[in-house]
Amino acid sequence: MISIIGGGIGGLTLALALAFEKLGVEYNLYERAETLTEVGAGIWIPPNALQVLQWIDQDLFDQIKEGGNVIDRIVLGDSKLKPISDTDQGFIKNIFGFSTIAIHRGKLQSILYEFANKEKIKLGKSSKYMTKNGLCLYLFDLKHLTMC
Ligand SMILES: Cc1cc2nc3c(=O)[nH]c(=O)nc-3n(C[C@H](O)[C@H](O)[C@H](O)COP(=O)(O)OP(=O)(O)OC[C@H]3O[C@@H](n4cnc5c(N)ncnc54)[C@H](O)[C@@H]3O)c2cc1C
């Protein structure tokens, strides 16, 4: 049994990969927040991460694509906005099948949560420490300490 600590975009993506029994591993995910609220800024999901998300579930991938913006061109500028590089992302799309998608982190997290197996996600559980052999995980919620 695997314990995933944290229901951010990393933890939820891992849980989804496991929950869909792609890897056939039992797990529980512990998130210290009582609810997952849509906080954060815009992030870019590069083609390698998009390949993973599509591998997990095509519908999940489609929702992320719908919820974000596909980036076809990236212009980087200096502090005076003078362009220092300008790349057409078409060649990336030709190699990987995707170009980068920009999406709000909170939006991405809520889409991942929507697809997750809620029975395995324990909100309001904060992991404090585990024994050296990793066999015993100590969890706290607002009132209780749970061991193992
Ligand atoms: C301004 C900004 C821009 C960024 N832009 C990009 C980008 O363009 N592309 C990109 O790939 N990345 C970007 N990143 C990085 C990306 O946001 C992080 O790498 C990503 O959010 C990390 O995911 P995570 O799940 O590991 O952590 P988080 O999303 O931080 O989630 C951690 C979760 O763990 C929970 N938690 C913490 N401690 C405990 C505990 N003891 N017990 C239980 N739960 C706990 C927290 O409540 C939280 O929900 C950016 C980051 C910032 C700040």
C-alpha cells in the first residue's frame, strides 16, 4: 500500500495513474487541506507531461485542452520587452504530437480531482512523520492523531 502525501497536481496525477490501475498499485492520498480550492497562477504543461496525461485518460486530456490554451508561438523578451527568442511551436507538435498548453494551476488541479477516485483521497489529513522503516505514517486532522 502506497501513501501519497499531498493532493497538488503531482499527487493527483500520480493517484490517477495508479487509480486507473495502469500500474496495479494500492494507494491512499492524504491532503492536509479540508477542501481543494482553485489557487495558483498560470502554468505551462509541456508536451512530455501532456503525453503522460493522455496516457492516463483521453477524456482527462481533452478537458485539460479545453480548459487551457494551446501555445503555438513562444516569444521571450528582456526587461524592456525586446524579443530575445521567438519560436514557432509547430516543430514540437510535429515531433511529439502536442505543443505546450497554458492553464491555471487551480483549474488543472480541479480537473485532476474530478477524475480521481474520491474514496482514496483523504482530505483534512496532514502527515507529520513516519517511522524510519516507513511502515508507520502518522496523520493529523484538526482533532485526532491517527497512526499507521
Ligand atoms: C509562479 C509559478 C509558476 C509556475 N509555472 C510552472 C509552469 O509553467 N510549468 C510547470 O510545469 N510548473 C510550473 N510551476 C511549478 C509547479 O506549480 C509545481 O512544480 C507543482 O505545483 C508541484 O506540484 P506538487 O503536487 O508537487 O506540489 P503542490 O501543487 O504544491 O501541492 C502540494 C500539496 O501537498 C499538500 N501538503 C503539503 N504538506 C503536506 C503534509 N504534510 N500532509 C498532507 N498534505 C500536505 C499541500 O496542501 C498541497 O495541496 C510554477 C510554480 C510557480 C510558483
